[in-house]
Amino acid sequence: MNFLRGVMGGQSAGPQHTEAETIQKLCDRVASSTLLDDRRNAVRALKSLSKKYRLEVGIQAMEHLIHVLQTDRSDSEIIGYALDTLYNIISNDEEEEVDDIEEENSTRQSEDLGSQFTEIFIKQQENVTLLLSLLEEFDFHVRWPGVKLLTSLLKQLGPQVQQIILVSPMGVSRLMDLLADSREVIRNDGVLLLQALTRSNGAIQKIVAFENAFERLLDIITEEGNSDGGIVVEDCLILLQNLLKNNNSNQNFFKEGSYIQRMKPWFEVGDENSGWSAQKVTNLHLMLQLVRVLVSPNNPPGATSSCQKAMFQCGLLQQLCTILMATGVPADILTETINTVSEVIRGCQVNQDYFASVNAPSNPPRPAIVVLLMSMVNERQPFVLRCAVLYCFQCFLYKNQKGQGEIVSTLLPSTIDATGNSVSAGQLLCGGLFSTDSLSNWCAAVALAHALQENATQKEQLLRVQLATSIGNPPVSLLQQCTNILSQGSKIQTRVGLLMLLCTWLSNCPIAVTHFLHNSANVPFLTGQIAENLGEEEQLVQGLCALLLGISIYFNDNSLESYMKEKLKQLIEKRIGKENFIEKLGFISKHELYSRASQKPQPNFPSPEYMIFDHEFTKLVKELEGVITKAIYKSSEEDKKEEEVKKTLEQHDSIVTHYKNMIREQDLQLEELKQQISTLKCQNEQLQTAVTQQVSQIQQHKDQYNLLKVQLGKDNQHQVSYSDGAQMNGIQPEEVGRLREEIEELKSNQELLQSQLAEKDSFIENLKSSQPSPGTNEQSSATASARDSEQIAELKQELATLKSQLNSQSSEITKLQTEKQELLQKTEAFAKSVPVPGESETVIATKTTDVEGRLSALLQETKELKNEIKALSEERTAIKEQLDSSNSTIAILQNEKNKLEVDIADSKKEQDDLLVLLADQDQKIFSLKNKLKELGHPVEEEDELESGDQDDEDDEDEDDGKEQGHI
């Protein structure tokens, strides 16, 4: 207030004094008038004066205007006038033209007034809360000036106003409703308000994001025509950047809400040569920057990786590559697209593989990588575009050993196209490495160094590359050609690039160090460069030469006798001096461009002369500077001790690795044995089920035998009665007796068969009790089960045949008994017809003739009976043969039983041997773990528990095997 009064007091009297009086009268009317119309007119008059007499109105009227906002909320017109007046007081917008001489002073004074009035307004936090409540009014004359006033407050004192809104109940939610307003001017100004609100405030950014801001903003961008939209699209994109940049929570929410997929239509620009308006270029530039915000290398690796995968899956990367290869794209959009593609593929193997497969629409098609490298080594291309291509190539090779191998392979003799029809990436890099343009030399050297980054295999492969320097001369290696150019005294940028390439190539690669030292001119050149006292421009080259020589010492395997570690150290001490060498080595990290390059992976340089250091190379320097310093000061004895320690550690590591492999193999064997045990248990259960089925079948057969036995007993009784009747009646007693004997023999054979069947039953019971244990051999168990099944089937068939034969025999015996009864009746009739004395001879002759006829009939019947008995005898013989066959079958079954018993004994023995082997193996594992503990290798308790559990399982299996053996 004192400042404002001082400004007022410094103004001259005259017309301004009159205006001040007018403003004072108007303020009095606002404060004292009872009629609303009078107050409204006074506020309208203050509004008209507020732009020209900002200071006076602000000092005298601000308090009255705030009072109007509090008391006259029912009248939207006076509220609107009051808000417009406050906006004119606080805002720094200057509509009047000012002279160039007075412009700076006027702008400074305007900013001071705005900040001062803003400070007065927000001193009472209730004023901001009142303003937020007024924004809920739907009336256009209230809402729109309220939005503009709050936006101006945020521009003047953003952090303070943000804090007040943050603690205000539903403050942010009220402002989010502006995006849903159907009036575009309010919606658009609402976007500007949220821009100012979300700037540099993570808490408000999260609240706005979770108030569905992403959905609403993307809908607005789509409605406005995506990249073809106007400035509203630009404002929405700036707001999205505010919400996502450096805010991991919002980035994760954006990805999980599937909003990345909605970004794909933004980049459907086609190959049109026209239609690239300034606004479209601006919009597309912001869209590309928004993609880069989500995949920035500064984000957490997991968040960046998930966004990269989502961009590939939804086709966003493919769309960006289409723009990359399209024609008619403005240079700045093309440059930003290359940078965006670079970060989308950086460190993501899937995206890198896809980028390697992209071809430019040329005839014949060329890989996109080759087309980009052609631009990088072309000195006529814009500098920013060349930097972008280098960054894209670096991102393609970042953590991509497959891509590194493909690039290096294009330089190897076996893969070079002899026809010369196509140019490979490796050939372009070599061409840039040895061109006359120092920027191309530096870019090619750095790109080639990235093909070797953390890849010892490719470092060794690159040693095979041979270059034809001129016609008639023998080819030289790439390593030799690099050192040759280095010694020719080219530009500093070229030499720095080559030295960075050589340092990257030789680090962690003793074979490359040996090849480098094999050229006798290299070490004298390096020592000469380091020892000279050159100007400041050459100090960086001296530092890099010292680094290269230090790498040659630290990674030297002493394979060359003339350039062993100790001899190189002595050479440094004689020619340069250790302290001087370390001082020159420190020139690298002290260079002003070193810290700039170490900040970000992207090579972002204002001009080519600043292009000195590469980001990955700064990491290498930081890693090697300390160890090289220690290596220079170490004595030969310390080196020997260190070598011995290294060898000991390597041996220890090899021993530990060997034991780890052994333990891993034994774990695999244990797993296999566990699987075999579980398989045998399953087989045992199956065999037990099969035995149970066989027992039930045998029980059925026993029941059938018992039934047959009862039937045979009845048949024998009939046969005995038949033979007795024959003897009693005197009809063929010998033949009937013989038949009786045969039936008795059949009975005895049947009893023998029954006893053999009982033996078979006992054999089956023994087989069931001696069922093979889980350790029994799988093949023998399956064979025994199959044999039992076959034998039981054969026995069942034989029983069925025997049953049918016994039935037929029973029917024949019944028939014979019937015939015997008929013979008895005929005998009785014959006895009655014997002649009585006194009868006449005629009657006797007649009876004799009758008797003779009857005797002839009886003889015929007796003959038929003999034939039937003969047939029965043949049947009895067949039955006997069948019984013999059954006896042989039983003998075979007995032999099979003996074999099974032998197999079971062998299986038990094998199981016992297996248990012994498992116990020995566990003991070996335990001893190996003890050795590992003695060697200092940590052994997890979980492994020991598993070993103990395995021992318990083996003990249980052994007890089970013993119990089965007792059974």
C-alpha cells in the first residue's frame, strides 16, 4: 500500500486529480447507495476507468469491489462489472501503444502493479474462495470474467494462489467443470486457467488428472480436428504436458487408462506436400513432445518400458515411422519425429527389432537405418537433423546386442556386397569416419563406438575388418587406419572422435589392446602427445591420449613382452612423469563441455563446434579414471599380487560355478527320481486295481466250479443207480460195470481238477499279497499282469468247454437210464411169457416165434446201446485230454508264479539299491554344501530344508520297501 500511495503521490495534479476525485465519488456511491441500480452504474463507471487509471481505481475501489462480490451475488450484471474491473486492475495486459524508449519502464511498472494488487487480493484467502464459488454460476457475465480474473491471479503469484486453491474444499473440482461448459470461449479460457494452475505443482496435477482431465482434453482435441485443429488444440496439448511431465503417477494413470492408443490418430498426416500450416506444425510438434514425455530416459525404467510396449502394440510406433519415411514433411517436424522414434525404441528390444525391419519407400527399398545414416554423414544436411539421426542410431543400439552384431557384420568381409549395388550401414560409417568433414568423422566415430558398447564379442569381430586404402597397396585393418589418421594431425573434432572410438574399443578387451600395442608406432605417438606442452585447445586431446594409454596398461594381458604393464609404466615415468600423466588425464572431466554431455543422452548442441563429448563416453571416463590412476601408481609386486588374487578369485569362481552346476544337475536327477517314484506309485495302484479285478473274476470261476461240482454229483448218483439196475436185471452187466468204472474215473479226475483249481486260487492269493512295491521294475510288472490276464482268459474258456461237455454227458446218462428202464420192463414181460406145461405145441411154437422176434429186437437194441456206450467212451477220452490240458496249463501258471516271485525279489533288490544310491547322493550333496560354506559361498536355508525333506522322503520310501518285503 505504501508503494502504491507513493506512486500516486508522485503524479502531477491536474486532470488526474480530477479523475481521482471522480473515482472517489464512484467508490462512495458503491459503498453508500441503497439502490442496486446506483451501485451497478457506479461499478460500470469504475470498469470504464480501470484500464486507463489502473492505479487509482485499484487503490480506492478494490475493497468496495470485493464487498460487492460478497453482498450483491443475486445480481449477475453488477458481479460481472466488478470482476471485469478487478481483472483490469490485476492484469498486465497493455492495450495502448507505447514508444520503444518507454516500453521497458512501462512493462516493469505494469508488472509491479499487477503483483502488488494480486498480493492485496489474496492476502485474505476468503477472496480466492469467494471467486471459486462465483465460478459455479452458469451466467456467462459472471463465469467468464471470473475465469479470466483467476487466471490473471495465477499468472501473477502462481505458487501462493495454487496453495490457496489446493486447501479450498472442492476447489480443483469446480475448475474442472469449466472443461464441460458448452460455451467454447469459457471452455477455452478454462484450459488456459488449468495451464496456469497445474504449472510446477505435482499435487494439483494429480487431482486434475484423477478428475478425468485426460478424457476431456483428448475429446476436445478430437473434436477440434487433431493436428489440423486451431490454437485450442495447442492449449490442450500444453496442459497435457503440464500434467504428465515429471509426474510418474499421472504417466502411469495415462498408460493404464488406454489413452496412449488414442494418440495414434494424431499422426495420420499422409504424404501431402500441402496443408502444413504454421498451426499444424506447432500442434504436431507438441504432440511429438508429449510422446517423448511418456518415454523419456529420465523416467523410471519400468514406466518407460511399459509405455514403449503400449506404443508398439497400438501401432503408434508404426505411424511415427511412416512420418519418418514420408515425403514433404517439414524439416523441424522430421527432426522431432526422429528424436521421438529414438526414445520410443531406446532399450526396448521389440521396438528395436521393428525399427530394423522398416524400409524406405524407394526402388529398390532400403532400410530406414541406412537412409538415416546417409543423412548423418552428408554435410549438406541441417546440423540439428544430423544430431537427431545420431541420437536415433544410438538409441537403436542401446542395450541391443543383436543390433550391434548386425551393424558390425556389415563390415566383415563375408557379408560385404561385392557387386556394389547396395550400401550397408557399416560402409556408410567407414565412409563418414574417413571423410574430409570433421563433423561426419565425429558422428561416425561415436556411432561406431555405440556398436561396441558393452559388447566384447563385437570388439573382437571389428578387429577382422580390413580396409583398402588405395589401389595396389595391401589392405590395412580398421584399427590401424584409425591410428594412422590420428597421427596425421587432423582437426581436433576428428581426433577427439577417433580417440573416443579407440578408448571404447580397447576398454575391457585385452585382445584389442594387444592388436593396438602390436603397432610399434602407437605408444611413442601417445607418449609424445602427452609430454608436449601445447595450448588449451590441445589439452583435451592430451587427456584423451592419456586415457587411451592408461587403458592399454590397465587391460593389458602382458602377451607382448616389449609392452608389458611394468614396461609401459616405466616408460610413462621416464618420458612424462606419473604426476604429469595424472594431471593430463584429469583434463577430460574438467572440460566445460564434459558436464554438459553427461547430463542427457541426447546430443543437443547449439552449433557443431560444441560437439565434443558423447554421453556414454562420459560414463566410461568416470568409470576408468580412478582405476587407471591406481594402476599407474601400483608397483610391480602389487601388480603380481593383484594378478595372483585375480587368478585365485577366478579359480574360486570356477570351482563355485562347477559345484553350482553339479548341484543343479543333482537337483535335476532328484526331480527325475521323484517323477519315477510317482510314476511307479501310479503303476502300483493300477496293478492293485487289476489284481482286485482278477480276484473277483476268479471268485466267479470258483462259483461256477462249485455249481458244476453239484451237477456232477447228481450225475454220478444216476450212473450208480443205472449200473445197479443193470446188474439186478442181468442185462449186459460187464459193459455197464465198465461204464461205471469209467464214470468213477471221471469223478476222480474231476476231484483232481478241483484240487488243482484250489491250488490256483491259493497262487492268485499269494500273487495278490506279494504285489510289487513302488520300486519294482515297470516292465516286469506289466508283463506279469499281461500273462495273468491271458492265463485267466484261457482258464475261463476251458471251464466253459468242460461245462458244455459235462452237460452233454449228463444228457447221455439220462438217456441210458431211460433205456435201462425200458429193458427192465421188457424183461418182466418176457418172464411172464415163459411156456406153461400142458399147453399145446401150436401155442408154444407161436410163443417161441414171438420170443425169438423179441430177442432179435432186444439184441438189436443191445447193439445200439453198445454203440452209444462206445460214443460215451470216446467223449470220456476227450474229457480226459482236456483235463490233461488243464493240468499242463496249471503247471505253466505255476512256473509263471515262480518267475514272478523271482522278479519281485529282483525288484525289491533294485529298490533297495536305489534307496542306497539316493542316501549316498544326499550325503554327497550335504558334503558339497559344507565345502561351499567353507569356501565362503552362501548356501540358502531353503536349499537345506529341501535336502532335509528329501531325506525324510527317502527314509519313508525305504521303510515302505521293508514293510512290503516282510509281507
